[in-house]
Amino acid sequence: MKLRKSMCLLVLVGLVAMGLSIAPPALAKTRMMFATGPSTGGWYPTGARIAEVIMKGNPNLDVTVVEGGATGNLRDVNSNQAQIGYTFSSSFEQALRGMKPFRGKLTKVAGFLTLYKSHYQAFTKASSSIKSFAGLDGKSIAPGVRNWGGELLTRAVLAAYGLNYDKIKDDGGKVNFVGYSDMAMLMRDNHVAACMILSAAPSAMLMDLMATHEIRFLQIDKKHAEEIMAKNPGFTYDQIPANTYKQQDKPVDTLAVYTITMVNKDLPVETVYGMTKAVMENLDEVHKAHPVVRYLTKETALEGFDLKNVHPGVIKYFKEIGVIK
């Protein structure tokens, strides 16, 4: 009897062991880097929310959000150091065409989704004597971090008005390549006369600055805007609507660009399809990240893109729901 019990126990142990050996292994997650923007801007928190939504809809993906900038993100996604990234439609076009600041065409980036419009916002204190961009000669300015989207656009705007950084400095001015937080601090302390950002309006940094200082925007007239757009594809002539900010009772004529997301072109079609599906079918969650992201709908998601430059996984989803025929 004892022998029979021992035999039964051995058989049971063997069966358990066999069961353990044939149990399916845990699925390995595909790790992705999502290059966004500075933590003090809008790209980082909206990117974090989008990453959460993507992972919830695709349990096989592990998406890590990191800081970045429009130009650097393009290079990182192209080289596969990041697999998803934020940029501007203008920077995207420049990268595809091999225009400055890129040295040669970037061939491994593909469009993902258009999130919202960002406006070029150049401003001084209301008490300043500066009335236009031409008045920036010889002044201390803060155009943003070097090679970020706003800083690159500032170069183009200044050129249209007959200026450049060298002329500003030669005439006694200074160019401060700093981020949003330092930019606001410099203006508060009267160390800069004008700042330039390319951001969704209203900008949190600018609203915070306006809580203690009166601000005046520098506008871009249509003639200069057309000159800038001819040399810088991807921009549109637009307005910051009146009352976007408390101190702004009239619309501001300026340039706008789409804030877009992109992916590495070599990502599998089904992976990007799943990412697209997760975001577009959970827009209520995505919209909670920031009011400007409410711009994203199934109808606007591909605005600013030439469809030939959009990832096939995205195209597959929008064909499936009938947005693309």
C-alpha cells in the first residue's frame, strides 16, 4: 500500500512538472522610446498620456517617454534611438527634403498622427519700445534652445525683417539660447527684451508670466509671412484668436504649424496599426492631457501630411474606418 501511494505521488509530481514545463512563457514586451519635449512644455505631458493609452491598448508594448526637441527627435527616430517622437510639420518637411538644419534627407521617418496647431508667439513687455521684429536690432532676445523648432523659425522671421543674430549682437544685443523656464526668468529680471516660442496657445509658461507682467505680442504681416513660408515649407499664416490670453483682446497675426507625431518607418505595420487604433478609439482619454489636444479627431488626424509620407500601419487603420478611401 505504501509503495502504491509512493508511486501515485511520483506520478502526480511528474504531471505537475510536465504542466509547468509546457506552460506558455510570458510575452516579451517590445520596448519603445517616445521622444517628446521639455517637461515644462506641452509635449511631455501629452506624450505621457498618449504612451499610457498606447500601452493599455497594446499590452505587448512598453513605451518610455523622454524629453527632446523637434529637430533632435527627428534624428533620433530616423536612427531608431527613439521609435516615436513629436515634431512640427515644418521640421518634418525639412527633414524629408534634406533642408537645413539637416545634412541630407532623413529616410526612416514616417507620419503618425497630427495632434494640434502650434503658434509662433513672439512677445515683449507692454512697456517696451519694441513694436515690430525690426525693432529687435541691438536688443537682448531669447529665441529658445538652439535648433529647436521655435529657434529655427526665429532665424527665418528675423531674416525676413533684415536681421540675423550676428547683426543683433554687433549692434549691442545678445542672443540667449535657453528653455522656457529660463526665458521667463530672464524677462522677469529685465535681462531680455523679447522672447520667442513655438507652442500651443495658450502656453502655460506665458500665462504664468502674464500673471505678474503685462505682455505685448509682435505680429507678422502677410507680406513677410508669405516670404517666410516660401522658404520654409510646412507653415501656415494664421491668428491667435482674441482672448486666448487675458491681456489679449485682439487676434494676433502670426505663423502656425502642426504639432505632429512620427514613428520609425521600419516599425511593423501591425504594430503601428495597433498604436493608431488605441489612440483613435480612446480620444476621451487622450483629450484629458491638455485642452489643445482636443483638436485631434478622426477628421483632423492626418492634416498637414502628404499621405505618401504616413506609415502604412496608420493608413491601414484610417482606410478601415473609412476616412481614407
